[in-house]
Amino acid sequence: MKLQQMLIGLLTLYILLFVSISTVYFTHTQKKIALKNLEDSASSILKIMSISTSTQLFWSNYDKLNQYTQKIKETLTVKYVMIVNSDGTIIAHTDRWRIGEKVSLPADFKLLESTGILKKYNRVPKSTFTLSYPIFVINKIVGYIVLEHDMRKVEDEIRGIFKRGFLLAALLALIGILMSISSAYKITKPINQVMEGMDRIRRDEYDFKINLNSGPQEFRTLARAFNNMGAKLKYTIRKLDQERRQSETIITSISDGLMIIDTKRKIRFFNKGSEQILGYTQDEAIGRECTDIFQSPQCSEQTCGLFSDNGNGKTGGKKSCDIHNERINLVSRHGKQLVILKSTAPLIDSNGKIYGGVEVFKDITSLLAMENKLKESDRLASVGVLAAGMAHEINNPLTSIIGLSSGLIKRYKNDPFLSEDLEMIKDQGKRCGNIIKQLMDLSMEAPKTVAPVEISALLHGILRIITKTTPDIKMHIIEDYDPANPVVKADEAQLIQVFSNIIQNAIAATKGKGTLAISTKVIDSKVQITFKDDGKGIAPTHINRVCDPFYTTKKIGEGMGLGLAVSYGIIRHHNGELKIESKLGQGACFKIIFDVIATCTHVNNEDAPLNDKKEEL
């Protein structure tokens, strides 16, 4: 609409300017023509009068001259006519009272010096036109004829010409304005349709078509080109939208984390995988710096090599255009220790300038744990093969040694010195047998006898046995069992070995004078058995190796380092899980997790413990 109004105004201005100039030129031309006709007519009359009055003036017939001037005034409707002799005296005048006077004319109208026609237009006090022509007698000037026209009639005629000219100009201007409006509408109609089409396309209405069946060929060509452009644009945008949705679906559905950051390390994209791994929602992560999300010393601005570009935004110095792969230890939002494998690469435009970066990362914590379990399984399998071989090769001669030493002890029981040595040989042989048994237990692949076992009753029974067999140890035992009394499917003898081993380790760690808290808790379909003491604890460098075979921190002769290794093997063969938590000087906590097959509301055992029961060993 603005274009149409502007075009109408511009065409109207041009038309009015043309009409105005044409009108002014026409009226000015008509005025010049009217004045020229007046001058020519008056000049012709003066010339004729000069010839007619020359004889009368020569003979000084002044009456005839006065009659002639009166007749000329009546015929031509002039203001006055007068005849002046050569010395400037009026000898004939239409106003007879002027006869005999000296002629009085404007200073610039030098009548007596002229030899031809003189012309002068006077505007004040009244508009007049004065002409003079000399009278010749035998080529001698003997007088002058002066004629003065009243210009009012001529001016009225000129004003009429002006009025007619302006009326014609107004009519032409009106016609021009109507033509400009019509032309502007015809010109701007296709343009307005194109602009409307652009606005429709901006509102994603790609089916809009320009219907233009008339008008200049150029506009029809433009309309066809616009319609084709809209169809192609619709197809292209639909295809791009499909590709975008497909890409978003792929990026959103992958379990790996993906982030896009800008050059200020602000997060601009955060997918679902990132939410699941790091614990932050998309709304919480967008706009924050990536170093706030990756809470690790390995992800600081100093160690990040993504934007190592010498500060100019272009790749340089380090090859920042390369992909960086690294393994990072960090803490999630919920405090979970994670190990992730991260790959980073910069985003570079066509000018070689870095405008952001992409980071893809994967949680490999469980993968590393599985790898460690596989390594542990391989190590235990190797130890098992070794133990089986040692048991086969050593057990037979060891049995002979123990049997023979027993027979010799009976034979020489009266010899105190020999009897003491034989007892030592027998004890050491039994000790070697015990070691072989532990090695055999370590190599066991599955429980021997599997049956339902009540965990709470089993733990309480083990504590009663230890209480009666170690009367010299003073230690506080706190029992806190789940009222559900969970039941697991296991080899009871092997569980007794595991629990006894851990309790004996706690007694050793506290030197028999500390506190041991034993509790059970049913969580979903699993039971968690916790042994927590207040002993010296386990150093961080040792905590990952306490279940390795033959690894011990005890003095030589106090242990072989097979107790926890055997216990861990038993737990693993029962599809259980062992967790060890400890800080040096703050005691240790062993957590064993088994699947629960049932629960009991009561225990048919008079010696069953109550919750929060305390005993003293």
C-alpha cells in the first residue's frame, strides 16, 4: 500500500509539473501573440495616418487634422490621438483643449529625436500602450503622430486566456491524476501480490500462489518464478525439517552424552544422554560453563585443549582442529564417582575461525568395574589351577607325614624331648593341610550344597560360637537385624566361612577391644549385610588389593592372605556383591549383598537375637 501511494504521488507530481509548465508556456505565448498583434495593428495605422496627414500638415490645414484624429479615435477606440509638429507643439488632438500646448511625454520616450516608430508600455497610473511615428514631407520630418491605446481590453483578453488555460490545466491534471492512480494500481498490483507472497512464506504458508493472467509480460514471468520458488522452498524446507528431526532423534536417543559449547565455554546444547550420565537437566545445564558440569581437575580452562588457538580464534599453535580423546574421573551432580571417556573437537566455519566445540562422552565406570572383575576372575582361575595342582601333589605326602608323626608320638610318648618335636611336626603338617584346604576353597567354582538360609539366625549363631571359643577377648558386638528376617539361597557352610572370616578380621583390626556393628537390611529384593568396626582401617593404597590371593599386611606367620580372597570367591559364586569402605584410622565397613528369596516374620530359635542387641565377648 505504501508503494502504491508513493507511486501515485510521484506520477501526480510529474503530471502536475508538466501541466503547470505547459499552461504557463501556453498563456505566455498567447499573451505575446496578443501584444504583437496590437503592436502590428497600431504600427500599420500610424504609417497610414502619417501618409494621410503629411499633405494637410504641409498646407497647415489644422481643422482637417483635428477631424481626422477624432475619426481615428472613434474607429479604433484608442485613448487619444495627437499630431505634433517638429518643434513639439500639439497641432491636433482628440482633446481639443490640448491644442497649442507643448507635448509632455515620459523622459524615456524621446519623441522629437526619433526617426521611426517608438513604443512604450505604461503600467502606472493606468495600463496604456503609446506609439509614435514621424510625418515625412519630401523626406523631411515635419511632425509626429502619437497614439495611446488603453490596455484594459487587451488585459481582459489576456486574463481570459489565462483562465481558459488554467481550466484546461485543471482538467488535464484531474485526468492525469486518474490515469496515475490507474497506472499505479496496475503496476503495484503484482508487486503487492509478490510482497504478500513473501509475507505468507515468512509465516510458513508455502502453498500461496500468485494468480496474474494480465499485465506486462515481465510481471507474469515474475509471478511464475515466485510460484516455482515457493514450491521448491516448501520441498527444501520439508526435507531439511525431516533431516533435522531425524538428527535430533538420533542425538536425543543415543545413550552417550553430547554437548555443544561456544568459545566462552558456555553450554548451548545438552542431550538426554548427558542428563542421564551427569545428573543435570537440560534447563539447568544450558548457559552454564562446561567446567561447572565436569567437576574434575582434568576439565579446567588450563588443561582444556579445545580452544588452544593463540587467542585469535583461528586454528594455530596446537592443532586444535584435531579430535582430543581423554579419560576423566569426575563427580556427578548426585555425588557419584564416574569415569568417562570424552572426545572433543572444535566447530570451525568456512573462514577457519572457531565458533564453538562439540564434546561427546561415555560413562565407562561399569565397564571398568566389569573389566576388573574379569581380571580378578582370571587371576582366581589361575590360582585355582595352581591350588588344585598343589593339593594333588602335596596332599598325599602331607597325609603320610601327619600319620607317621602321630604313630611316632604314641611310640615315644615317654620321651619328652622327642615327643615335643614330633608334636611340632604334626602341628606344622596340619597347618600345611589347612593352607591346602584354603587353596582348594579358593578354586571352588560353585557352592556344594545350596539351601534356604536365614541370615539373621546364621549371624547370631556364628557370634555365639565365637563368644564361647574366644573367652579372652573383650569386644562390644552390636546386632541390628531387619525384622523381615531375610532368607537367601546359599551353601550354609560357605556363608559361615565368609562371615567368620570377616568377624575374625574385625577382631584382629581392633585387637579384641573395639566395637563391631553387624546389621541386615532388606532393600527391594536384596539383603545388605554390614560389618562395621572401629579399628585402624585400611589404607587407600591397600583397599583395592585386600581380596587378592596371598596379599596381606599382617606379619609373617599371622596370615597367608587367603581369607578375604576365599570369601570374595564364595560371595562371587553366590552371585553376590562385596563392597569395602574404609578410611585410615576410622575403621572399616564390609557390605555383602545377596538376592532374597523369602522373608520370615519370626524365628523358631530361642537364641535368636533382638534388634539393637548388644553382647560383650
